[in-house]
Amino acid sequence: MGTPTKSLYDTDFAEWTAQTAELLRQGRFDAVDVESLAEEIEDLGKSQRAAVRSQLVRMLKHLIKQRIQPERDGASWRTSIVSARTEIQLRLEDSPSLRRHLLDTLQATYEIAARDAFAETRLAARAAEFDLPKSCPCALDELLEGDLETLWPRR
């Protein structure tokens, strides 16, 4: 039984990408490691979905913090909300299909943001006192294009 041979993909990813790009430019498709290329393309899509969802978590988390700790609301939370929203909008300009991913995961994303907001503020044990909606109270379009000052009324 022999030792499996490692490919350039396994041993030097940067060189593999350079060589693969050159092979594609030359039209030498038969020389391309198609399985690894397909895997990398899929991973790029996953990475884009994860990045845009991460920004939505950040935005929702700070909106929730504003609601549960209005006395601590300040420029840093507002800056975080605005910058997360801008990052999402920029990514959606480049890849409009990411909107569908955000729509499909909005409720789960909201739940993650709520859990994280309560954990970060050390208020998890008192979460029931804050009467936070179980479902995301805003539609995705409202989050991405609505007036941030009236988007989600504070208590």
C-alpha cells in the first residue's frame, strides 16, 4: 500500500491558485484540477454568505442593545449599526443574491444577535424582563433601507 501523493493544492495553495488561473487563461482546461477548483468556488460563495450574515448579526445585536440598555446607547453602537448596514449594502450591490440568503436566515440571525446582546451586556438571566420580541420586529428591507432613528422604537 503506497502513501497518497499530495497535490500542489495540498502543499502550496497560493501557487496552485496562480497556476490554475494561468491554465484557465490559456484555455488548458484538461490540466485544471477541476474538483479542487469547484470546491474553492463553493467556498467563496459560503464565505460571502457568512460575511454578510455576520454584518447583519452585528447590526441587530447593537439595535437590541439600544433597546435593552438605552442609557448606554452612544456613538459607538450607532457607528457599528451604520457601518454594518453599509457593509451589507455594498456586498448586496456586488452580489444581489445574498439578499435571499439574508431573508432566509433573518429569524435565526435575530435569535443569534439577541443571545449575543444579552450575553455581552450580562443581562441573559434577566432577558424576560425586557420583553424583546421573539420574532425579528423588522423586515430585511426596513433594516437595510429604513430610518434608523425610528426603525425599532426603544422602550
